[in-house]
Amino acid sequence: MTHPIDYEQLVNAIGDAVIISDASGAITLWNPAAERMFGFTQSEAMGQSLDLIIPERLRGRHWDGYHKTMATGETRYGHDLLKVPAVDKAGRAMSIAFTVALLQSPQGEVTGIVAIIRDETARFQEERALRKRIAELEANANA
């Protein structure tokens, strides 16, 4: 016997941030993991622009792609894992990895985007340190 899935419970329990934004880019869902990751409470994030977590230097490019996706109903990212910089409430730079999916009305209009996000900051810093160390070792070996 199958049981109906309680999607609200799932979204609230999952360890990854789940953020939904509407066609204009306003946040309509912000789960507890998003609160922990970015530092904004649900009430602080709801209705706000995604600019809340997008570094200022990347906003123009982000919104160009976002509005194109809303207009065409297509995203070039599909099931790709995207890795981009982000910022938290304190202004701390972060490295995040996420997947996106388009949300549609019963008539097939794109109504928003859901992103499932993981904080990769620590792993990114470890990889950068390892790459630097390898380069140093190679330079010393060739000296």
C-alpha cells in the first residue's frame, strides 16, 4: 500500500536548501535548510528578490538568463549541477552547487523555478588549497 507523500514535510526535513522563486524572481518558498545556509529567516526571505543571495557583480548576468528562461520556458541547464558564488546574510562569500527545475501551470506556462542548493564552500576551499599545493610540489620537483 502506498502512502501519500507529504511534500511540505519533505521540503522542511531535507538537508539541502530548497528555494522557489516566481516568474518575476521573488522568493515564494524558503525552507529551514535555506535559513541555516544563508542566514535569512523564512519571513525575511519570502517575497524578496533572489538578489538576497546573488553577489552584486553577477546579478546582471543572472537576471538576463532568468528572464530569458521565463519568456521561452526553457533552461539551458537542464539537469546540470551548477556551481556559482553566492552570499549569505552577513555578506560572507559562499560557493554553492545546485540544480534547477522549471515549475509550470496546468496550461503549461512557466510560473517559477525551484532550486535545490548545497553549500560547497568548505569543499571548494579544500580543493583550491590542494591544487595550490600540487602546483608548489610540481614547481619544486622541476626546479
